[in-house]
Amino acid sequence: MNELNTFHQFFFGVYPYICLAVFFLGSLMRFDREQYTWKSDSSEMLYRGQLRLGSVLFHVGVLAVFGGHLFGLLTPLWFWDAIGVSHSAKQVFAMTMGGIFGTTALIGLIILIKRRFKIDRISINSTWRDKLVLIWILITLLLGLSTIFVSMGHLDGHEMVKLMQWAQHIVTFRGGAAGYIEDANFLFKLHIFMGMTFFFIFPFTRMVHVWSGFASAFYLIRPWQLVRRRNGTR
């Protein structure tokens, strides 16, 4: 029992910080030392079939799921209480939206996996990391969707509150975070582990191009670029 508790304390109290450190520092080091590898390596030139459909479904779904996790887990409980949203209502809403967008992402991901593994030209030009990250996301998505059925068994929102308290204690560097999910369902724990480990492997895969997507938003506020003729006029 003590060994199990030690593992739990490590994976849900220490391991999150290891993953976040590798995520940020690893991404920074790769940008600094390997900028030529900082790209999405699109397979469009190799085979365009179903790429747009799979890519749109996957990106819309996964961005919505990620945003929902970020907002849902990190918004303080007092905020929901202040606006009159019960824990039960929030859980039902999270289950519904998670189910819709999670399924959307899953359909898109299956299309992308089929292209990556079944189209010879794409498969040959793919690295093992390209395939690993797709399979990793697939397993994480399936685990996340499976937790919906677990949540349906207790709609009081109690399990969700424990997950929120764990996440908020982690990001605010408060102790005792692991204790909040010690008795959580195993599927939730496995889903969390897979999600955290994704951040760990993130800097070593093509997923680093996601940073460029977020950075492109700065183009909206950057100064106008001045173009001058050789004679010095604009």
C-alpha cells in the first residue's frame, strides 16, 4: 500500500512538473538549436486525399477539447458558485461538449492515422515520432471519451471537483495536489498520465509547430512594415 501511495504521489504530485519543465525548456532549446526542424512537415505534397477533412475535424475538435480542459479545470470553484452554476450542471455541460468535440477530433484523427499508416508514400517519409504522437493522441482521446461513461454514474460533480482542485493546486505550486485524486477512478488517472506525458514528448516531435500557430497572433498587433525604394522614397 505504501509503495502504491509513493507511486501516486510521484506521478500526480511531482511528474506534472517534470513534464511541464521538459515542455517549456525543451521547446525553447529546440527553437534555439534546431530551427530548421521547427515545422509541421505537411504530407499534402505526397498525397492530398482526405487531408483537409481529417485535418479540419481533428484541429477543431482537439482545440475545443484542450480549451475546455484548460478553462474547465483551472477556473476557480468560487467563480462557478458566484454565477450560480452548480457542480452537477457544469459536469453535464463538460460531458456533452467533451463528447461532441472529442468525437469530432477522434474522427479526424482516425482519418489522419489511416493516411499516415496506409499510404505508402506518406508512411515511408514519416519518422517513428510522427506515428508515435498520433497513436499517443488516439489513446489519450479514447481514454478521455471513456471517462464520460464513468461520469454518467455520478452526476453530482464530486469527481470533477476533485480533478479541478488537483489541477489548480498543480499550476499554483501548492502542496498536497496528489491527495485530491487519490481515490479517483483509474480511467481518469490514466487519462491524466497520458495527457501529461504528451507534454513531455511534445518538444521532440513535429508538434512544436503549434507554438508558431499561437505566435502568429502577434502579427495582428505588430507595426506596419515599411518598404522603401532604392532612391529612399516609400
